[in-house]
Amino acid sequence: MSHPLSRRAALLGAAAVAGVALWDEPASGAARRAAFDAARERWVSLLAGGRFDADYAAETRAVEGSAKAVLRKLKPSGGRRPSLWPDLPLDDPRTGNFNRAYNRMRTLALGWATPGTAMHRDERVAETAVRALDFLYEHAYHEGLDRRGSNWFWWEIGVPRSLTDTCALLYDGLPGDRLRRWLRPVRRWCPDPERRVSHPGVVETGANRAGKAMAVAMRGLLTHDARLVRRAKDAVSDLLRTTRGPGDGFYRDGSFIQHDVYPYNGSYGVDYLESVAKLIAMLARSPWEIRDIGNVYDIVDRSFLPFVVDGLMMDCVRGRAISRQGHRDYHAGQKTVEAVLTLLEAAPERHARRWKPLVKGWLTRNRAIPYESLAPLASIAKARALLEDPSVPVGPRLTGTYVFADMDRVVHHRPTWAFAIAMSSERIGAAEAMNRENLRGWYTGDGMTYLYTDDLTHWNDELWPTIDPYRLPGTTVDRRRRGELRHGERRLPPTPWAGGVALDGEYGVAAMKLVAKGSSLRAKKAWFLLDDAVVALGTGIAASDGRRVETVVENRNTHDRHPPLTRGDGWVHLAGVGGYALLDGAKPKVVREKRTGRWRDIDRGATTGGDGTPLTRHYTTIVIDHGEDPDRARYAYAVLPGARVTQTAAYRGRVEVLANSGSVQAIARDDLLAAVFWRAATVETPYGPLKADGPCALVLRRDHDRLRLAVSDPSRSADEVRITLPWEVRSVAEADRGVRRAGKSVKVELRGARGHTRTAALRLRVAGQHFPPDKS
């Protein structure tokens, strides 16, 4: 049997010899076979890599160990409860055990195909795998079975992906007659990337279509059927087009929606990106090459990079996946990094020049969960090559403020920390529960805030099963007990108000109207995103259900201990995290506790369900208690990531809260003004009145006679808003479409903007007016 590398080189050489004919349809039988085999070999190289030197011995042993464990426990048993492994009986498809069984076969095939393992291309192992695949075809997955009552995903995506991968990896050790037999149920259940067999009216979108495209393309390559490969290519190419919504897909602002109303960049979106990146690599230099792929690079920039912190994917866009014990933020991050490394092989220079230092920075800084402990061998090799390339510097963290108006998310990146806000509205669901997952995610879309610091284990160190689900940071809640979220339960709060505005990638505002479910609780919440802090204002907090209402400033997972805590008059400092300053003189309640939970408490899904092992973590919780049945209660606090004790104690003098009412919430600091106008209102500033004649969020920054202005309408109700400034506008230097001057006012057309930001650069007549000196 030939060495895999020499065989691969020969196949690629044969394809090259076929010449230009390959770029349409190979004319000769030999050329056709070479084209199919070369693409399949490229796929195998993405999965198993090539022959590596001794530096990769540990990773090779890990692949071998997993495969040997599968082989060692293999004990086929027929009868009424057939099984290949005793712990996975195959008599009831509702359990999902047949899906798990094919995953194990993929693990075994990977060990067989990976150079350097003891079982590499071992004929006895291949024969065992053939018998096992025959057994699964007969007892678990064939075209004559009835899938009713079990999860459609396993039949149409899960098993087809695992099975086609397994067949590709074992290809040289398989009898030809078996291959077509095993793939017949894939033809039955996954014939078309765009069609759902079990629900004929459903057109596949996003990750589901991309996953099906991979299975269809691989079946085409394995069976030498060019029509299938073209069908997969066309389905994926169509996904690269942005949508205006509503519904599933990528939006121009970087939002990604799945299941109609849920932000899912970090789960379904990552699965989509992984599939597309590998499909592009697999079909490169073939007759089916995906040539018009420019959009995928832009999608990476808009939809994925803003949610990555040193190789971790932010939980605010992972939906119900946050409840899965085996799918942490570092797993989603690893898949994102792997996709970017794969795309880098063909990325245009303008993307590669930025991505390489950025990814190198992620890989260098995140030693808490090293990439090589998660990634497949082939991707580890790419990562090491990048790390060892002296021409690529270690890039800093991404900085910028990103408003994803089409999915009610705002993300704020600073050099040493990041902050995200998850909101919901009549357009975007508050939390998804499905397949008995995310059972306690009630408040994850009610203004929950996510602070990322140098502690890269905060969100992934057993947080979700142990955190108090009634006290998620950033939220305002009553203390009523909640039942578990039900399958398919869908809550779209009956308000359009959610969104934000960003200025120059450095400052921003987010705002939402809270309409609680099953409660009379209402509130208006705003966040002002600054270069050194996040200022949070709340107003109109009211309820009448006889329960206490709280605003949760912070709920920090401090792992196995309580770090030092310092308290002052209206402020709290938590060592290793930063400071929290109450800007209105309120006295926060601080709770320090050890909490115990189990992953099984929040996810009892058939194939994702967590185990029942008790886990304990320490938490420091900072709460503002509004009392029972508050009426027009308020709060004002600042989160100061990385601040020292002295900076925390002095922060109240650093920023001025200009207004915190039901009409307007606004702050001023140095050369910056930021406001949320819930309706037409005027706010007095140190420089004169600032007025808006309708709902909007705005940030303005002045430098002498120049002013930068950003405006949006999170309510999506205003056709136009007139902003009257404290200074007279002399002219508009540059502006987005629909921004024009009118004396001391600026008119901004917002009709059709869908909550997106409009910006302008203005020249002012200031006549000696100036901003106060820096108070730092």
C-alpha cells in the first residue's frame, strides 16, 4: 500500500497534467478519477495531516489513544438490542446513540489515516472498521428506516458528515462494493444541501446548509459524481451573499441569525465558517473550485473577529450552546481559528496582512487553553508555522466598538479588556431552548453583560452550571422562581427598543427597554462605552408583583477562592478584575458565596446532555437592591476593568451623569457627550443644551472647532431626527448619506436605516466656548 504523501503528490500531479480540461469537466476517465481523488485527498489532509516530525509525537499519540480506546471497547452484539459498544445500544433512534456510534467510527478512521500512529494503514484495523460499518448499516442507518420520533439533524447532517469523513479517511482500505452501499442512506436523507427531507417545506440556511453541502460534496467525490459536487458548491456560494432579513443569514453589519430570531455567530455561524473554509480548500485547484469567495473574507472580518478574545468565542453569540458541557467558548474559538488558518492559505494580501498578526497574538497570549490541546494535527501544524514565522509580529488584541443592530448585540474592545451586551426585542429572541438545552437561560438576552479580562478561564471554568441564573451581570430582574425553559419556547419582548451607536471605533452607546416575561417589571437601560470604563444607567424601574427587584452590577467567577475585596463609600474593588463605582451614591450589596451545580441541571439533551458531577466555584456578586415593587427606581454605576483601588475610589469625579430620566439618559466626560433620547427631549450640558426631536442614541466628540457625531435610532420608529447642538454648525465636512446641517441643528435621515449608525464630521462656530479641562 503506497505512502499517503507520495500517493497524494501523484494524484495532484495527475490532476495538473490533465491541464485546462479539468477546469470544465475532465474529458478522459483517468483525468476524471484524478480530479475526484485529488480533492478527496485534500480533504483527508485537512483531517489527518501528513507525516510529522518528532515535535508532533504527543499530538499523534493523542489521536492514536482515542482511536485505540474506540477499538478496545468495540464488542458487537446482535439480537433485540444491537450495539457495537455496550454503552450505545442501537434499538431506539430517539437516544441519538447511532449518531454517537458514527462519531466513534470517525475517531477510529482518523487513527487509521494519521501517519505516525501504530495503527496507520493497518489492514486488520481496516477490516474491523468495514465489519463495524456493515453492522451500523444493517442495524442503525439505512435507507429503509423510519426516522420519526428522533432528531432530524442526526439523520440529515450528523451521521452523513461523520460517515462521509470516515469513508474518506478509510478510502484506500475499503472494498469498493461496500462504499456505495453505506452511502445509500446518505443519498436518502441528505440528497440536496438546500432541502430538508424530514420537513419538505424547509429551505436550509446557514450552518445547516453548509453542513449538508460538505456531506453532499464528499459523497460526490467518493462516488465520482460531479453533479453532487457542483450542487454542493452552488449551495455554499449562495450562502456567501448577505441578507437584508428578516430571518436567517449574514447581515451587512456582521450579524448572523439562525432559527429566524437568534444571534448565533459563535455556534451555527462557526459551524458554517468551518464547513465553507474546508470546502473551499478541498475544491481548490479542481473543476469545482469556488472562485467567487471574496465575500467569505469580509464575513470573517465582520461576523467573527469582533467576537473573539484571544482565541475564545464570546458566549453572547453562542445561544443555547453555552449550556453544553462539551462545547465551551474555547471549542468554538478553536474552530474559528482553524477556519481562519485554512482561509489564510488563499486569502488576499489585505486580509492576510491583518489576520496573521492577530491570530499569532491569540495563540501567543492564550496559554490557559492552548490551541494545540484542542485542534486537529493539520491545523496545529499551520498554527506552529505561523508562530515560528519571524516575519509575522505578535499582534495586539483587536480594538473597536461594534454595533450589531440586526441582532441586538454590542461589543466594545479595548487593548486589555472587552465588554459585550446581549439585548432582545420584538425582532430578536431573548433566549433559545431546544432539545432540553439551555434550561435556565432566562435572562441571557435581557441586557446581560460579558466582561473579558486577562482571566481567560472566567467564562469557561464551569460558570454556566454554577452561576446564579437569577443574577446574571447587567440584568435587572425580580426574584421570582422560574420554571425551566421549554423546547421551542420563543420570547420576543413586545418592544422595538434595542440597539446602539458607535463613534470612531472607540466610543459607543447601547440601550434597551426591558419588558420582563411573566412579570410587571419594566425598565429603561443604557450603557455608555468609554475608553477606560463602561457607565451603566437605568431608569423607570417599576414593578407591582410583590417581589424584590435587583440590578446585578457583577457576578464574577473567581474559581477556587475569594480574591481580596476592598470597599469604600459607593465603590467596590475586586482584585484581579477591577473596580465598580456607584455614581449616584447608592450602597451596593456584595455577596460572596460558593455555589455548586451540575451540567445536567442546564442541559439534558439526548446527545449533548451534561453529567451529574457536582461542581463548586466561588462568586463575588455586586447587586443594587431596588426593594419590593419599586416605582421609578434608578441606578448609575461604572465598570472599571483593570482599575486600581485609588482609581476606583476617585472615579465618581471622572464622569458626569447629565440625565437619567424616562426621557433622556446622558453623560459627559472631557471632550465627549453621549445620550439616549427615549423621546423628544433636551438635556443641559456644561456647554449648553443638547436637544433631539425624536428617539435616538448619539455620541459626539469635539476637538476645538471640529466635531464628530454618530447617531442611530434603536427604536426604528423615526424617519428623521433633528439634533440641536450646544454649538452652531458652520458646515458639514463629511457625512453619511442623509446627514445635513440646519443652523445649530443637524438633521439625520433614519428611515430604512434599521438601527444602523449615521456619522458626520462637522465644523463649528465656537466663539471662545471650550470643553472643561481633563478631570483625570
